[in-house]
Amino acid sequence: MTLIETIQARRSCRTYDGRSLEGDAVAQWNRFLASNTEGPFGGGVRFRLLALDELGPEELSQVGTYGVIKDPRHFIIGAVATRPQAMEDFGYCMEKNILQATAGGLATCWLAGTFRRSGFARLMPLREGEVLPAVSPLGHAGESRSLTDRFFRFSAGSDKRKPWAELFFDGTPDTPLSPATAGPFATPLECVRLAPSASNKQPWRIVRVGEDYHFYLSRTPGYEKFGKDIQLQNMDMGIALCHFELSAKELGLNGAWRRDASRRAMGDWEYIVTWVTTP
Ligand SMILES: Cc1cc2nc3c(=O)[nH]c(=O)nc-3n(C[C@H](O)[C@H](O)[C@H](O)COP(=O)(O)O)c2cc1C
């Protein structure tokens, strides 16, 4: 599977088949997670793979998803120290885990709301200044989706994505960018469009100016449910940066992230970062 095919294939899965990872998969995952610590804005992201089979009854009682995730055997837990753009970096790194799993035939589901944050934090003790933004089950998908899974997909409209005209713009927010006019970047943009986001809100807005792509966050009003340190939609933005960068690189399109301090908000879209195309 190419990375672009992996992005196209990924879906959230809330129903697992109760089987643990086999062979040396756990060791491989531990190596991968240990190497995945840096996002476009900095480092300090860390992950732990939790194997439920290895937990005692007291530890196991801390693992809760309010019945949303059925029959998981493993979870990826993550932490990051709070700082500007920490949530984007966390989103970027966690999404690399999700894509690594998808490419290896494993299922995942981002959980930033429906999990017992304090219980998981007991299993990955936080250092000074750290938060635990999200976790994901990791494992083999169950044969059929549970009722809860189908309910979540239906209520979030998970199979739908906003059209290009609402997400991508040419020069100014009044001019939509179409796949035909996006040239070689049509695929990286489509990979952003397919990305997962909290409640499928898709808060990314991208404006092309010359060869540069400016990323803006259009916040859903009233959506910062988890306090000032855990910002769901900044995590969504990190996921978008991950999809854009990895798919561009797979296509041989070079560039780098740059935060342009002089760039201002556009209406109520908050400026986050620019992909600067390089030869
Ligand atoms: C940051 C983030 C947080 C999420 N939190 C939850 C959650 O708490 N519970 C849940 O069931 N799904 C959660 N999701 C999954 C989204 O609902 C899902 O990605 C979206 O509906 C699109 O569906 P898809 O992933 O199958 O493409 C989250 C996704 C993201 C990116």
C-alpha cells in the first residue's frame, strides 16, 4: 500500500475481534512509537503501547471508553508538554501512528472525548506540564460494526466530507480552488479532505498563494470542550499537516512548514502555518 492509498483506506473502527497482536508486533510498535516524537513545530511528544493482557485487575479497571470501543486488546496512549502548537504536533504524530497501523492491516480510532482520561493517565504517568490529549485502540477489526459504532458513524456523518469549494481556496477565501486548478497538489489537498477530525467537523481551510499553501483553522463555535490545554481542533489541524506533508513527499513534491509571524487571521479563520514549496 502506498501512503496515499493508506490515507484513502483508513476508517475509524470501534469494534475489535478480541485478538492480541502476534509475534514481534509489540516490539516493532514499541520501536516505532519511541521514534515518533516530533511534529512540525517541535518535539516532546511521547507514546506508550498498552497491552490489556498484561494489566492487573486494578490497572485494567482504569481503562474505560464508556462502552464505545468493543473488545480491544491494545491502546496507544500519548502525552505532550503544553506549549504553543503542542496540539498540532500531537495530532501530527498520533496520525502517523494511525497510518502506520492502517498500512499494517490494523484498525484504530482516535479518542479524545469518549475515554476515561484520568484512568489512562494513571497508566502513563504525566510529567510536569504534560497533558494526555487522546488515545486509540489498536488491533484487528471485528467482523461487523457494533450498534454503538454505527450510531457514532451516523451521528458524526463519518462517511461524508465537505466539498473542495468549502475547504480550499485560490488567492482569497472568495475563490474556490478546484482539483483541476490545484495541479500536482490536488492529491495532497484531497488527502487533507479525507482526514479524520473530531466529530468530523473538518475545520481546515487552505489558501494557495503562488506556490505556498496557507493553513487556517475555522473553529466550530463552542467546541473547546476539554479546557484550554486540550484543543480538539488544533489536533485536527496536526492531522491535516501530517496528511498533506506525507502525501506531498510521496509524490516527490518538496517543501517545508513555516509559520509566518506577519500573517493575520482571515475573518474568523485563525492562521496556523504555511507549506512553502521548494524546488
Ligand atoms: C481529534 C479527534 C478526536 C476524536 N474523538 C473521538 C471520540 O472521542 N470518540 C469517538 O468515537 N470518535 C472520535 N473521533 C473519530 C471521529 O468521529 C472520526 O474520525 C470522524 O467521524 C470521521 O470518521 P472516519 O475516521 O471513519 O473517517 C475523533 C477523531 C479525531 C480526529
